[in-house]
Amino acid sequence: MSHSETDNPDMNRRGTFVTFEGVDGCGKTTQAALLVGRLEAAGADVLALREPGGTAISEKIRALLLDPTNGEMCADCELLLYEAARAQLVRQVIEPALARGTTVVCDRFYDSTTAYQAAARGLDGGLVRVANELGSCGIVPDRTIVFDLDPEVALARATAGSTDRLEAEGLSFQQHVREGFLALAHREPGRVRMVDAIGPVEAVSTALDAALDGLGLPVLSDGGQDA
């Protein structure tokens, strides 16, 4: 070990990986942006990502997955495309960022696949779990936040403008997705924390900060102010 490494232990510290989950329209994307802003204001080295996406290859896969004209896409194809996009993002972006000590905030990760492709699509849970292990390349979030919102309210928000292929599946599909997230939180209470997403943005931000407790993040306690 070099002299500089011994003098600066932070050089060998892995970054923190936080993922945001929830039904379409739950507000997680807004909260991710606000959190990243607060972390940056506090001086943190932070990287914001989304899934599927985050690399040139992954964004092309995202376009295929969300294009409403691809209605004939079977659930197996959908699963494999998500995992392919994820593997590229992990290897190209997430692993290097965590190795540098960066805090990574990702809008969706493999828990979405469990909720959408297993709970909602009905694919075998064991098969999806193995696929997730492959697509994530062994990376597990340090903390996963599920923003919980009535699917009827969330879907109305999500489809106020255009509607993508997953949103077009309708309310029953989103209800199954929510059930998948609730089951996930019950199975993994140490990693997965639920945040009630029904209130004002500032109140949800405050609840989010509380759900991130214990990660050592320099999260501000002003509850979502993004000035």
C-alpha cells in the first residue's frame, strides 16, 4: 500500500448505493432529483442515474421497452432486455462510481423487475431472481426506498401527458406492481424502507431523509428545499 493510501483512508471507501422504487407516478423521480440536489449542496460526490438507461446502450434498450408500439413484446423478452440494460449500466457506470467512493442514487433497479415482471407479469419468481442476479452483476443496494402511493392516484399522474408501454397496461397491472413492492418491503426490512408518497413534496422529502438514516449521508434536514 502506498504512503498516500495510508494517509487517506477515504480512498478505499466504497460509495453508497441508494435506489428509489414505486409504481409509475409515485413521485420517486422528483424525490431523487431533490435528494441529489441536497447531497450536492452538502458537498457530497453524488451521481444520479435511471433505469433502464444511464449508458448509450441502455438508453437504446429503454426506448425499445417503453415504446407503446411494441405491444407484441412477450414477458420473457421484456425481462431479458431489462437485465441487459442493467448489466451494461452496472459494469460501465455503477461499479466504477462506487469504487471511487461516489454516492449513487438510481431511479429504479432490480426490485422493479421483481415487482413488474414477477408480481405483475406473472413470471416465475425464482427465474426473475436468477435473472436479477445476472443483470445486477452481484451489486446490491445499500438502501432501497419504496414510495408508496395508491395506484389509481399514481397512474392518473403518470398518464396525464403521454403514456408509455408499461403505463398503458392499466390500473390492475399497477395494483399488482404495488403488491410486489409491499411484499418486498416485508421480506427485506433491513434494506427496503417504505415512504408514504401521498403528502406534499416537502413532507415526502422529510420522510425520505428519515428513511436514509444510518447510511452516513450528509442529507440536509430542511425537507426538500431545492433552492
